[in-house]
Amino acid sequence: MGWATLSNTSLLDAAERAGFEIFITCDQNIAFQQNLTARRIAIVVLMTNRWNDIRAQPQTVHRAINNAKPGTVTTARFITHRGSRSPPDSKS
């Protein structure tokens, strides 16, 4: 959507204008960097950026999305597997 260069505030503004209801991120600091009280968008923070853990536990993401409310941050905590490494991104 051409939003890669936007700051978090501008990104949330653009997402709200575009009609998005939920913003999903791995940025665990976003709740401390943004004033969310007047936001119409909900934020879901994935507490890992390990793709293998996220992919293996879709119910965790779904539960966080279902519990998310506008103007709030909901966290999705994953059971992590020590030593697991995400495979490199593939373009297949």
C-alpha cells in the first residue's frame, strides 16, 4: 500500500482512514509510544517474531483478534520453542 516509510503514528492514521479495524504488529513498544484512547483501531501485539511459533499457533492470533477492542492493545503470547529458527523468507 506504499506505507513502508510511515512512522507508527502515521501508519495508524492511514490504517484508520482506510477502514482497518485491527493493526497487528510485533512491535512490543507501540503501546508505550502511542496515545490510543481516541483511536478507532485495535492493536494486536504478537509477543514473538518467530514465524515458526506464530504459524504453529494460529489459535493464539485468532483469540487475540477476537478479544481486541478499538483504542486498546491486546497481546498474543506464544509458547516458544527454544532453538527453533525461522526459515529464510522464500519468494516461491
